[in-house]
Amino acid sequence: MFDFGWQEFLVVAFVLVLVVGPKDLPKVLRAFTKFTSQARRMSSEFSRSLQEMSDDEDLKDVKKVLQDAKSGDFEEISEMFDDSMTKDMKSVGKELETDLKQVYDKTKDATSVKEG
């Protein structure tokens, strides 16, 4: 992380003793270690949440599609899209059929009212 040699560490310790004083030095060091441990905990929690997100099934599918596209294997991608589009088209077809029946029934009722 930091490239400190023993000379730099000695200079920092000497300046710290001069600025803070030997009486308050333990308090300052405790506060510093508490801060660094809290920062490490936060970074590990952030890394863990990113790992959990990357383990999500949806992201695994996206990663697989991108890897297939990168390798030039477009057959699996097209099969996957064909399967999902077939399911979507069937559901859209059913919805469209029910909507058209409702419109037909309404127009049929409206024409029978006009005739009668």
C-alpha cells in the first residue's frame, strides 16, 4: 500500500511525538487504529455486496451472453432469444385475442342496439 521504509517511519514517529506529545500519543494511536479498522470493515462490506450482486442469476445470464458473443458463439444466443421471444409472443397473442374479442363483442352489441 504505502512504501514506507524504516527511515520514513522514524521521521513520522518523531514528528508525531513532537506535535501530539507523549501524553496524548496513546489516545491518538487508538483513534487512528479505530478509524482504520472501521475503514477496512466498510471496504470488506462493499466488496461483499459487489460479490453478491455478481453472483445473481440474472447477471450470470448476461455474462454468459457476453462471453458467447465475444467467442462468436451466436447459436446459443439466438436459441435463448428464440425461446424467450416465443414465450412472450404467446402471451401477447393471448392478450391480443382477448382484447379483440372484447372489441368484437362491444361492436356487436352497439350494432344490435342501432338495428333494434
